Amino acid sequence: MTDLAWPWPAGAATGIGSLPGTDVAEAQRIVLGELPGLSHLPELPARGPGADLIGRTGGLLAELPVELYVGRWRVAPRPGRDLRRARDLLERDLDQLAEQAEEYAGTIKVQAAGPCTLAASLELPIGGRMLRDPGAVRDLTGSLAEGLRIHVAAVTRRLPRATVLLQLDEPSLPTVLAGRVPTESGLGAYRPVSEPDAAALLRTVVDAVGVPVVVHCCAPDVPLELIRSTGAAAVGLDLSLVRGLDPLGEAIDAGLGLLVGAAPATPPPDGRAPTSAQVADRVRQLWDRLGFPRRRLAEQVVVTPACGLAGATPQYARAVLAACRDAGRRFAED
């Protein structure tokens, strides 16, 4: 492969997105303090509807309002209270970020649901997931692409010295491809989306936003070649779910960056977070099995928790982020 420059500093670490609690000012202080080279905009789902992944992303959609109906997000006929709440929460988060990180000059990561996960989660006004209607999915993807372009521009204005990196969360992507998204009755499933169609949806967003994109999928069977074909800069995955090494090695050799989830997102029975040495060893073992030179590890790989930390205690979340940060520094010093 040719030499590539990845959109993060060597030896970087970051979080996936979500953190426990409801205090966004404190969450941002933790992220900026523990992850100085590749910070991210924290998500706090404990604040309720509109702070969850689907509601938060729904608030970003361009000219496609959403609302809550019996606990699920669906397309709405007009903007309403639920949409205002989601947008207000995000606006406050961005204002708080601008206040705390005004001089931040590193890479800042923002997160949103990707088009396949969003289509598998959002409901049509007449019922059923958007996934059932290919035309609706294309419209949704166009709305998401434009909304994220506007969102990235808003973050760039607030943090003019920072470099923005967009993470598309696609936990449902393997399920969508396999045709395993259940219908409302639970007796059937929606038709699978073909890999070329799913890649086209992701590529629509990647091409629109104007910044590097990470596609994150903390599920088994991550479609690595599909993700690489979209023009994404990197893939994020849970190291404990990696089975076959050949597809991962091919993707890395082709220049795909790797956000590797190497620390458990929830505390073990004893409640202790892994040490940075333990996290670093897990990543090094994978890298050595893949057969790549160690010097590339610090450049091409970002250390992360296995998934979001919303289900952890605040103490564990902070300790895991620190362990990931120090593991990344170990790679930079190798």
C-alpha cells in the first residue's frame, strides 16, 4: 500500500460516543481531559428521548421531521415538541463544547446513526420500519447526508482550529444485510438490503459531509470490504468479536484505518477497569497475528472501548478512557 495520512495523531485513543450520567459539561471535561489527541462530542442517553442515538440523529435530518410515538421514533407530518427537544439538547451540547474547547486544535469526532441503522429503526407514518420502502430509504439517506453536512459545518464554525471526524454508527448493518430485522409482528423479517445498495447509501453520506468518516459497528460480522468501498477513512469494531483475520488484514493493507475496541464497555464482576498494559497487549497481539510492522500500529490504529460507555459507572468510564489513552501512547513510544 502507499503511505497514507490518517485523520488523527500517532498513538491516538478515543471514545465511541456515549457516557453515563446527565451532566454534559462534566462529560465534556472528562473527554477533553482524558483524550486530548482525538476527543469526541459526548452523548448522554440517560437524559432521555432526543439524547438517544436515533432521536439525536433524527434531530439532524434535513426537512424530514421525526416524533416519538409509543416509545418509538417515526417520521412526522410536521416538526413538533419531540424534534425541538432533540435539537435543543444537541445545540446546548455544541455551545458547551465551544465554551470548553475554544482553543482545541486536535481532531474532534462527532457521531450519528448511519443510514442503514436509521432505516431499520425509524418508522414510517403508516407503520413499519422505513426499511420496508426502498424509496423512503433513499430519501432518508439524502436527508441524513444534508443534515450531517450542516452539522459538521456547525462544529467547524465553533471549533475553527480543530479537525472534524464523523463517525457513522451502524450496529444494525450486518442484520440489515442478512435480512434479520424483524417486522412489527415478530413473525417475519424485512427483505435483506444488498451489499451494493447498502454501500451506495453509506457512500452518499461519506461523499456529502466533506470530512473523513469512520463507520463503527460493534456487532459480529462487520462487512469490512463493503465499508472500505464507501470511501470511509476507517472502521470501528469490537476486538472481542473479530473472527476471521484475513478480511481485516486485507482492509488494513488497503489503507483502512482501524478504531479497535480493546477495553470492555461495562465493568467486569470485580468492577476494575483494565490497565493500559492489558489494553495495549490485546491490540499488539492482534496486530502481530496480522503480520504488519509495529511502526504502522501507532499510525493506523486508534484505541477505543469496545462500545459506548452509557451502561458503565462514571468511575469505570473515566478509567477505561484513561487506559485507552495510555495504551495509544505506548504504541507511539514503541
